[in-house]
Amino acid sequence: MSFRQPLLRRLAVLPIALLAAFATACADEYPQTTFSPVTELGAAIDDVFMTAFWWTMVILGVVVVVLAYVLVRYRSRPGVEARKIYGNNLAEILWTAGPAVIVVLILVPTVRTIFFTYSEPPEDAMVVEAVGHQWWWEFRYPELGIRTANQLHLPVGRPVEIQLSSADVIHNFWIPRIAGKRYNYPVVALPEGAPQPKNHNRLVFTIDEAGEYMGQCAEFCGTSHALMQMLVVAQPEAEFDAWVAGMKEPASAVPEPGTIEARGQEVFITGGCMACHSITGTTATFGRIGPDLTGFGSRWKLGAGAAENTPEQLARWIQHSESLKPGSKMTPFPQIAGEDLEALVAYLQSLK
Ligand code: CUA
């Protein structure tokens, strides 16, 4: 007995340790959590999860209590013969009907929510086309005539319809605080302006809280799948309209002559960048293979989350993007160096 006492005492620490481990889950902000939705769509999915979760907890509780009761009440004792029971109609009816009722109580809200996640967009919904590329996101606003990449600006309080497609392989659009995952299929990656068939996936939601929400491609799509991130910037209507105006006619696109930015723009135009990239307000307007760089200087990161958007990282990205993002399809430009590189970096970061 004497050697068991410390063991028991040590075991008593276990629940405290478990509780502490659970408590760490409340310790920090989780940018990609599904538990604090900011849209009615996310809230509906969260409700279904919680419904199933609490029913599971009820079942766990009942099973544990009954098990504990049986273990204590019917434990082996000297001189007491175990009672053997063969069949009990009441018990059998209860353990068949009980789970059946619970399944129905989970099934009904689940099916209702599945249909809700596929609801038709309202008439006034703003359309955004989210096109997956290896490994970045293109966002087109056909009604507004603007395009951007990786950083998706959306207005708060206005219904949005995201039309999902891909330019190459299957990707998966996932912004946990906004909605569940949904596939980007390659079938509808048509040239801009072409009539879009209506067989693409879509997500319809209204954001009800301004903020920044992280998202991530959720389908393994090749080498840099993990570096295919996006940031949603949800803004009050007026702020969003100001952003749209700035994207349509970016004052920053044409720098003062004689400045380092002006030299940088020249490097951009003559150095080959414009074969793949566009910047609204300049002569570089036809490059479609790489991300549109209008407003690039305000993006939270570069390379769809591959690196911080700093001059050092951007210079490295231009010269050897693959060193920051394995498999990157961007042509490396080691020949852009020295003052040219410095000027190009300054120009790109001035685009706000
Ligand atoms: Cu795109 Cu994973």
C-alpha cells in the first residue's frame, strides 16, 4: 500500500494537466478558425457542427454514467452470484429509438443547411470570380472592371457571389471564418469577358463584420500548395468603394518623372515583366499569366503568402522566386540587378 500512495497522488495531477492542455486552446487568436464565423453561411455551418457536437456529448455523458453505475453496482463481490439477463424489451426499444431520434435531430438541420449553402444569390449580389492558379489566386470583379490577386477586398453588409474556377488543376477555396471549403474546377477558366457557363461552383454570403480573414487553398494542387494563401479584407461600403476607385484609376501607377519609381517603371516595362503582369494605368495591360500588380504595395505578403512584402524579399523574389516558393512558375530575373533592381522594387512597393 505504501508504494501505491505516491502513484495515486501523481495520477491526481492528470486531470489538472489535461485541463491545462485544454485551456491552452483558449489562449490565442486563431486566424483560420471555423468557430467565430463572420457570415450567415459560416454561422449556419457552425450551428450544424455544434448541434452534432452537443448530441455527441449527451451520448458520451449517458454512456459514461450508465457504465460507471453498472461497474460499481454489479461488481464482483464474494458470495454474490452475478445476475444473468437474457433480453430486455424495454432496454432494446430505448437503445434503438433513442439513437434514431438523435439521428433525426441531427439530420434535419444538416440537410436544411446543405440546401442553404447552395442557395441562389440575391439579385443585388456582387459577383467576384475567384480563379485558382498554381499557386496563387486571381480575383476578377466583372461588374466593376477590376482584377487583383491573393488579397480579396469585399464590402461588409452586401451579398457577395464568389464564382469558383481554376486555370489549371483543381484548387479549393477556403476562408474558414467565412464559409466551408468549395472546389475550384478547371472547366470554366475562360478568357475574361467570354460568356461564363453557369456550371461553376459558387459561394454566396454576406460578411457582417469588418476585418481581415485568412484563407488557404485546401486541395493538394502541387509543390507550393501550402503557399497558396489569400487574405480577405472586409471593408465598410465607403472604404470598399474608395478601394475600387483606386484600383480603376491608380494614381500611384504613373510616378513623377526623374524619381527612382519612374526608373523602376521603366525597368518593369522594358525588362519583360509586362509579358505576364499588368498594372492598371500603365501600358502594361495585357499580361494575364501572372498576378495583376495594380495596388501591389498594399498586399499583406508576396507570392500568395510565400514571404513578407519587404524590399529585401521582393528583390529576392524577382531574381529567384523559387528560393522563396518551391516550384514557382515565375521566370527568374537574375539579370535585373543593382540599381535597376532597387528601382523596380521601389516602384512595385509604391503601387498602393
Ligand atoms: Cu491550390 Cu492547393
